[in-house]
Amino acid sequence: MPALSMPAGFDFTDPALWGTRNPVQEFAALRRSAPVWWNAQTDEQSGGFRDGGYWVVTKHEDIKEISRKPELFSSQQKGSVIRLPGEVTLEQIELTGALLLNMDPPKHTKIRRIISKGFTPRAVEGLRNALTERAVAIVHAAKKEGGGDFVEQIACELPLQAIAELIGVPQEDRRQLFDWSNQMLNYDDPEYADTTTTTTSNNAFVEVLSYAWNMAEQRRAIPVDDIVSQLVHADIDGDALGSDEFGFFVILLAVAGNETTRNAITHGMKAFVDNPEQWELFKQQRPRTAPDEIIRWASPVTVFQRTATEDTELGGQLIRKGQRVGLFYSSANFDEDAFDRPFEFDILRDPNPHLAFGGTGAHFCVGANLARLEIELMFNALADAMPNLSQIAEPERLSSGWINGIKHWHVRYD
Ligand code: HEM
């Protein structure tokens, strides 16, 4: 295989790179000639990890294989998030092991089983009526403005309302949850740099934790018919989440379920604006395949990482014990070996084996069905109320090493 050279200092998790563009060409070059490629990093680039860099894994097949072997590729050792604020220490990274996303079996298996109770198809379908009303209300409120920032007026609302609905956060506290969630995530973007330091990010973390801890304690004392009561009270196997475990679960929801779905909605609407024939098709047929194509196209999580627990071989490369591998979902979802015409946005695509929710392993997104429902409802509401939505300016991208985000997108609704 020919050696592949990238410009010196090139880093696939550089927030400034993602703030400008998705490195589509570079991913394609890696898939062709170096599917598992060492991305060297300086200590400064690697944030808290200071371990020389990570492997960039770009092929659909390889990402699936890694995701299915948690004993060989740990989520716990260095966590799943590949890019953290520079000043974070390894000890702080270890603390994030309290999040489901960063656990290995057997702990992961146990906590995941309890949490899954809140996300059964029945529990998710149970939210349909309430979320339909909310989606319609969001779109109608925005329409009255005539135009504006699609992200703020439309895309960000339902994901947060859905989580609040799911865990029963009262209406008056929802804005607070939204602010906390932004503060925890946007540490790499200069627009938020003044307001989002590591301190504010940590404060937000602590505030959500104590808010959720109180919720859990209240439900433990007086159970009601909701998911919090269900999670904190022992099931038939005697398993339940402790109040602190519930707190970390809410943090994960506020992070994992919020920004991801918001970006899927924005990227999806942008794809429709760029492909008007697909928008016409959607308005007429509302195909059941549309949400997954929107999610593939958006690939809202660019990458999560694993750490090798022993020396192993992958894609012809020797991965050393302790080295990190980056699972670049945003490359896998455009892998020519897994998709016909990957660069065409095709809402009738079927099958659609995208990896935007992860590589189908133990950590596969627990909120996938909720995300699909939210996207279905938002696009139905948009197609009904804003069939002629148009763009005023190109979207402004978020500078983040692992989220494919859009901060602002100015549009007209009529
Ligand atoms: C389009 C929207 C979404 C995308 C693209 C997405 C993506 C992902 C990905 C890539 C993973 C990790 C998979 C892995 O490591 O193998 C994940 C895990 C997770 N997601 Fe999502 N997610 C979305 C929406 C949601 C929603 C709406 C929720 C909940 C309200 C949610 C909750 C979670 C949780 C709790 C995990 C951790 C699961 C575990 O570690 O066992 N996600 N998600």
C-alpha cells in the first residue's frame, strides 16, 4: 500500500478544522490507501491524553469490528471522547468512567440493562403524542417570526424537550437544563470561550448532578408513575440506579441526546435545501426511510474512541496496548464499500447500514429510537408548515473535535 502523507501537524480532531469544514477528501484518501492511519499529536494537540496521538479508523467494517470487542478495545481506560479541553488531567478523565458511555463490562452490562428500561419501544412510542404537539408548536412559533436562526428557533428545541419529557423535568427548569448542556459541551469553540471555561463547564456538570440527585431522592421517597421512579427503585432482579448513578445518567442524556439530535435536524434541513427534489419527495411521500438517511448524512458524532487493552492487529497495522483508536463514523458513513452512491442524499435508501449511532456493539446508542422519532416528527411539522423554507446564508459550523455541529443557520420560513 502506498504511504500516505498529510500536511505536517494535520489532526482529524482539530476543532479549527471542523469549524471550517468536514475533511471529506482526506477521509476518502485514507479509506483508499491507509484505512488505519497514525495521527501523531503534540502534547498540546492531544489535550489531557499526552500519548503521542491516535489511530484514525476510517472503514465501516473495521469500526464495526472494534465496536464488537469491548474486551480488546476499552471505552473505560481513556473514555470515549477523543478530544477534551487541554487542561484536563488523566485523573479527571478517569472520573468520567461514571458515565455509561465510558464503562466496560461487566459494569456497563449491568447499568445498561437498567437504563434500557426507560428506552423500550413502548416507552418511546408513549412520547409520540406529546412530542408531536411540541414539534408542531415549535415550528408554528418560529413561522410567526418569518425567518431567523434555524438552530435556535427550531432545531434545538425538541431534543431538549424530549429529554425533559422523558425524565419528567418540569417546564420551568428546562431552560436551565439547556444552558447547562451547552456549557458542558462547547468548550472548544471560540464563540463560547468567554462564557465556557473549564470552570463553567465543571460548574454546569456539578449543577446538573445535584439537580438530578435531588430528583432521584424525591422519587425514591415518593414514587410516581415515571421513568425516574422506575430507574431508582429495584426491579425484579433487585437492580436499581443509585442517586449518583442517576445523576450521571442525566448528564449523559443532556450531552448525548441533545446536541446530536439538534445537529441531525439542522444538517437534514440543509440537505433538503440543497436537494430540492428530495424535499418534494419527502413532502409527498414521508418515507419511513428518511430519518435514517438524515442521520447518516449528518453523522452528528464525528468520532468516539477506544483504547487497546493488548497488542493487536487491525487493517494491517499493529495497534499497541494503551494506544487509542478513533472510530470515525463520519468516514464510515460515506464508505464506498458499504454504500452505493454514498455522496448522494437519498431518503429512499434501503438498506441503510449507517454507523451514526455507533458500530452496533454494546454501546450502540440507547436513544436511537427516540432520536428517529424526534426527527420524523420535526420534519413532518416542517413539511406541513414551512414547505418553502429557504436559506439566507450558509451555516456557521461549530469548532469541535468530535461533534459535527452547526451553531447558526439563517433562513426564511415562508
Ligand atoms: C441523531 C441523534 C443521535 C446520535 C447520532 C447518537 C449517537 C450516539 C453514538 C455514536 C453513541 C456511542 C455508540 C458506541 O460507542 O458504540 C451513542 C451512545 C449513547 N446515546 Fe446516542 N445519539 C443520538 C441521540 C441520542 C438520544 C436522543 C439519546 C437519549 C435521550 C441518546 C443517548 C445515548 C446514551 C445514553 C448513549 C450511551 C450508551 C452506552 O454507552 O451504552 N442518544 N449515541
